[in-house]
Amino acid sequence: MPLRSHDSNSSPDAPPKVKLTRETFGQMFSLYGYLRPYRGRLAMGIVLLVCSSVLGVLFPWFAGKLIDSPNREWAFHFMFFMLAVLFVQAAMTYFQTMRFNTVGEYGLADLRKALFAHLTEMSMTFFGQKQVGELTSRMSADLTQLQDAFVFAVPQFLRQSLILIGSVVFIGCMSPRLTGVMLACFPLTIIGAILLGRRVGKRSKVTQDALAQTANVVEEALQGIASVKAYCNELFEQKRYGSRIDVFLGAVLHGAKARAALIAFIILGIFSAIVVVLWYGTTLLLDGSLQKGELISFMIYTVFVGGSLGSFADLYSNLQKSIGATQRVRELLAEPSEGLTLAAARSDGAIAKERFRGEVTLDHVTFAYPSRPEVSVLKNLTFSVEAGKVVALVGPSGSGKSTIAALLLRFYDPQQGRILFDGRPATDYGLHELRGQMALVPQEVLLFGGSIAENIAYGRPGASRVEIEAAAKRANAHDFITRFPEGYETLVGDRGVKVSGGQRQRIAIARALLKDPSILILDEATSALDAESELLVQQALDELMKGRTCFVIAHRLSTIRNADVIVMLREGAVLETGSHDELMNVPDGAYRRMVDLQHGANILSDEAEAAAVK
């Protein structure tokens, strides 16, 4: 099992922090376009937030008036008035919070759907250059960070800004001298909080990176659990995970120290400012320049100002992360989808959909994978297949067999040459039209974590139960399916682990039969099966191959000798073509040498097995 190194600076689980500028704010708010369908609710939430914040700013002023009440009756009535105001404010806060949560969740749900839809439309070139862990992180960690911004950070930022501005305006009107003293006390606190906040942010990034590395160890170990157990490396993986956890724990503790220092400094700064303001306000009170109620109001406003300033450090950090997450999501959404990438290759546009006859021609095809443009996998490859014929692609590993299958499905386009279906270039067809005419049965069949019926119906979503069972019967799958207690509703488990390899292959063949393609691609479909399973699968394949153009990629002679045409490949070029008998009659031919070597290997294997039995 490969052990990959990880760059802590490129962890997919830690959204990058960026500077807050007009451009980055604009990028973040561009995603608020997903809230546009809910702009009525959003507007109501903003109105409620403003009204609630205004009532909150008025509370210290009301408190001062209560303290300065001329008599008990006035104080009693004013108390009930303040309680009524608080009740109204609480109701506004409730409905405002519900509005922002509802709008944020709806908007994020739409964004998740759009991002997933965009990912499924990406080309194979894109997936060849991206790690699945990175993409799933953007679907989870980045969008969760945006959820925090939509639902919490932005509303809180607006609320605290309104409270800060309103409080400063009120205290400025009440006592300019006391306001000046108060504002003079906060700059040092603000500067210190920013400096410590940056340190907390850096430690948070290190912590996220360390956590991502522990997640990578878990992912690798669980995905390769068969290898872990086969090599008795459970203890090794436990130690590897333990060492990562120790690194993560150290990062967490360092981050906790930095955060504790930040909180302690903010508390010290805010309460120090309150003490200084309280001292100066007392001197004004003793001089008769200030009333008791005004001093109380001023002190509460000072707490409001300090609380708002203290909250900005965390809000600033959250907004930085949110904007970093926004940039990564925007970059992903900006990637051209497969349809857009390939649209330029269509000269006449997509032709009307009709069932292919099945004629296929590769005309001087040269191809190199985008990740390795300097290595040509196919070199000036040319051959044709008549409709309804079976062509076997044979050759050593790396000769280009699976690459031909990928080009037929237009996962990639050749750099030179062209591929024709029924005499028309592949680029004349829409991607769904083209791929809808083909079915692929690979060596390693991927079953989705649903029922057997759902996996068969994947070949043609919406198929009836009668059609699903008919396809299963033709694929030699009906008998083993009905032996399960749940029958066709049996869950196959993650990636189909609850069914055997031969059963997975027959489910895949039933899926292909249900699709009823014109062109069939079999990529080593029986190479990993035992003799009994291979016989059942081969019978199912024989049923599937009837009346279709078939490309068979195989090494076993029993699989390829009955093909109508055999194409012998080596290093991306065609060495020989012909039937089995024709190629066996070529003296010193590459195909004949391959068959002789395989025949000799089978004899040695049989002799070794016989000796073992004796």
C-alpha cells in the first residue's frame, strides 16, 4: 500500500486565508447569487436585524433614563416599557435568525447541487489532474465554511457593526469628553487583538493541516484494509495514525495557548478600558457634569463597544476563511465542463439521435494523455471494424488497448487523426448520444451502494421490474439473485463488497443488456474469475454480444480466439490484424509467438498442479 507524502501548505481540508479587499469581498458576495431566489426572505431578515440592533443600541439609553427616574411610579412604568421593548427585540431576533438560517441553508443546498452537477460534467482530463480527496473536501469543508459565513459570520458582522456605530454615536452625543477617553483606551486593545488573532489564525491553519493528514491515514488504511490485513500491518497502521494524532494534538495545544492568550488579552483590554472610563466618569459625576443615569448608560455603551470590537477578531478570521473557501469553489465552478470543452470540437453540431449500425474506424489516430503529453500512447493507429463484428485487442501491457476504449467513449480526443462511427466523425455526435450507443463491462466492476435492482437499472434509469428481471435472466444472474433473502432488493454494500466477483460481473452484464447498446466494450471482463464463474460470465457475455459490434480487450486465448478480427498491438501501433487462424499461419508472427508462449505457460501450470496433487 503506497504511503504518500503530504504538503502541509496544500491541505485540501484547510480553506486558505486571504486578505479582505474589495475584490475578495466581491468574489465572496458573488456566491450570494444563489440566495437570489430567496431575496424576499433575505430582505425581511436584514430589516429585522437592523430593527433588532437599533433596539439593542437604545437599551443603555433606556437604562440611564430608568436610573434617573423622578419617582417610583415613573420607574415602575419605565421598567415595563423596557421589558416590552426587550420582548419585541427577542421576537425580532428569533425571526431574523430563522430567516437567515432558512435562506442560508436553501442557498447552500442550491450551491451544493450546482457544484456536484458541475463536477459530474467534468472531463476525464480534469479528474486525471485532481485528487478525489480534494474534490470531496471542497464539497464538504469549503461549503461548510461558506455555510458558517452565510448563516452566522455575515449577519453577526452586520449586527456588531450597527451596535458599534450606534453606540459611538450615542455616547458622543452624551459626553464628548468621556467618549474621547473611552476611544483612546481601545486602540492598543485592537492592535494587540489583531496581532494575537493572526497568530491564532496561523496555528489554526497548522491544526487543520495536521487533522487533514490524520484523515489521509484513515482513508488510505480503510481503502486498503485487505492489504493491511494480508500483510499483518494493523499495528503499523495504528502507530502511523498515532504519530499523526500526536502531531495534531501538539498543534491543537499550541493553538489553544494562542487562543487563550487572545481571549485573556481582550478581556484585560476591555475591562481596563471600562475601569478607566468608570474612573473618569466618576470625576465628571462628582463635578456635576454628568448624571448617574448617563454614567450607567455610558458604561453599558462602553461594554457594547468593547464586545463588538472583541468579536471582530473572530469574525475577521471567519470571513478570511470564508473568502478563501469562496475562491476555491469559484475556481472549481469556473472549470470548463466536458460539454463546453468538447463543444468547440464539433464542426456541424450534434446530429439527430438514431441507433448506430456499429461501424467503427480509427483513422491515423495519435494520442498522448494530457498529464503526459510527451509520451504517445497510440501512434498513427488505423483499423476498421464492420457492424456486428467482434474485434479483439491484444498485446502486452502498455500497448494502448484500454486507451482505445477510452477514446471510443470520448473520455479523451486524439491529438491527431479521427474516430468515425457509421462513417461520421465522433465529434459530429453529442456526448450523450455517442455514449448512449455504447456499454462498458470492465474488469473491476463498480457497483453503487444500493440494491441489486437499482444497480441493474443504472443501465437504463426508469426501467420496469419486468425489464430488470428479464435482463438478469439473460445475464445468468436471476438464479443467484433470487437465492438472496431480499432478492432484487438485496443491498450490495459499499462498492459491491457483499457479492462475489462473478456475481458483480453478471450484474454489470445485466446492466449492459438493459441498456441495449450498439457497441460493446469488454475490458478484461473475465480475467479475474475462477473457472466456474468464468463459464457463467462467458455465457452471459455471449448473450450480450449477439448482434453488436464488440471490442474485446483480453489476454486469455479462450476469450479472443473466436473473434472475427484480432488486432495485435505493440507500443501503440498495429503489428498484425486478422482472424485467429490467419494470424497463426504467419511465420514468426507476433500473435503466434504470444499464443505459443501462453500455451507453454498453461502446460507448465498444468504439470505443476499435477505434481502438487501427487
